[in-house]
Amino acid sequence: MKVKYIAFDSLGIKSSCFMLEAGRYKILVDPGIAGEVDSFPFSAAERSTFVRKYEADIRNACKSADVIVITHYHYDHYIPDKGLYTGKILLVKDPKKYINRSQAGRAEELLHGLDADVRVADGASFRFGKLRLSFSEPVWHGPEKTNLGYVIMLTAEHGGKKLFYSSDVNGVYLQQYADMIIHENPDIVLLDGPPTYLLGYIMSYYNLARCVLNICKIIDNTNPDLLFIDHHMLRDYRYPDFMYECGRHAKRKGMKLLTVAEYLGKKPMVLTGYEKNGPTRWKNWKRLDKKSIISIMQNAVDNNLVSRHWLDMAGKL
């Protein structure tokens, strides 16, 4: 199974699009794209240039794909152009069940009258030659009861190798998702990191701490050849300090946390922009180390936001 990483946030655009090639089949996953947020340290004109470049790559990938996977209906996970999907096999998030209103409307607009072999993927498995694609039941697009709705995660297996793709769980908030990944024990893990650019708005610090604890647990209990953290996390130039404990755990095991850009031999664009243009929204911040995580979790426990289990996990970092 070959994996081609086509467009990711670490390359300068909102996306997590990749291609799986196995035998005669090409499976394209989440062919969507959007421009980065204003806090991304490049000008609006530069960000638009990045979108044009990678949208062309995604459209070309759609043309060559036999199968296209859409894990949910946000535009950074599919391009709303019916022509891209004509004649393809589409494995999609159920457009009617476990879906919020906005995504249901987008799904209806995309799929109604579409000349394609559309198959609902929630909780299902599919075979294409010797390649097996298995999808989770719907999981939260973020923390419990988020109004962002649901996504489906993907496990791909071929030739004794396994890839796990988290889609948009927004950084593995929930223990059960970490346990699922550990159970799969994949060779390649593609995680969407927590959306720290939304800290203090949509995202809380205790949820960030939960993500870090769960990612450390995954690192401690699996042995992947490649462990990626990308997508939402790479919209924020502070991410190395927020992922400090994850990096420390990986180093202890002889592993390395990677972005897709780094795997491709490039510096993540959010760091390039920060070095070139300076800070945008955030000018001062602290490293999220063990002491900080314990303090955050103690406060969350004291305010009945999480169970004491999370504080115990923090103490064992």
C-alpha cells in the first residue's frame, strides 16, 4: 500500500487529503480545501496562492481516483463540485443519520442526482482487491455533544500494513478513541491535532490537556512506523510547545512526531510564516509541560468538568 500525501495544513492550506494506492486501485480520502485563518502568519494573498496550488493537485487526484472517501461534509474535506465525483465509487458519511443540519444540507446538495456509486460508510467495511477499508461508527467532531456534528474514522489494511486516519475528531479528546487506535495498532497513524487556534473560544485548556494525555497514551502503547499530527494543530505556530509532552514521550520510545510537511522534507508553513512575518494573534505563551497539565486538570476536577481519572493520567506523564 502506497500513501501519497496531497494537501495538509502543514503545507499551508486547510486540508487532510491523501491517496492510497493498492494493486490497481486508487483511493482518494477527503478531497477538500479551504484557505487558512487570519491568524495564520501569511498575507491573504499568499494564503490564496496556496489554495490555488493545492486545489489543482486535489482536482487532478480526483480524476485519477477509482474510489473517493468523504468522512464528513465540511469544505476542507470535500470540494462541492459534482463533476469531480461523476462515475466514481463514493464512500461517504451517512448523509441522513448522526449529522447536524448544516452538513445534512451540504450532503443533500452534493449527492442529490449525482451520477456516482454512492455507498454509506458508517460502521462498514469494503474490499478493493486486497485492500480493506474499515470505517468507524459516527464519532464526535470534537468533544462530547459538540454542535459540529460527527465524522467517521478510517482504517486501511493491505499487505500486512495498516493505516489509521482520525478524520476530524479534533485531537483525540475521548479516551475511547485513543483505545480504538491502540487496539488497531497501526503502522501509520494520521491524527488531526487539537484546534489550539480556537483556545479560549471553542476549545478549552482542559480539553487540550485531554488531547495531550490521550496522544501520549497512544504513543506509549503503539509502535507505528509513522506518527503524524497535522490538520487543525498546524494552524497555530505555538503547536511545538503545546505538543511538548507528546514529543517527549515519542523521543523516549525512539519515535518522532511528524507533520506531513516534515515527512516531505519541508518546514511546516505555519513556522515558516512565523519566522518570516512574526507573530499574529499570539505573542506570549507558555509550554504545556507536565506541571501545567496537572494544574489544568486539577482545576477541571475541582470544577466538576472532568473525572479524577484525567488528573491521575496527568500525574503519570
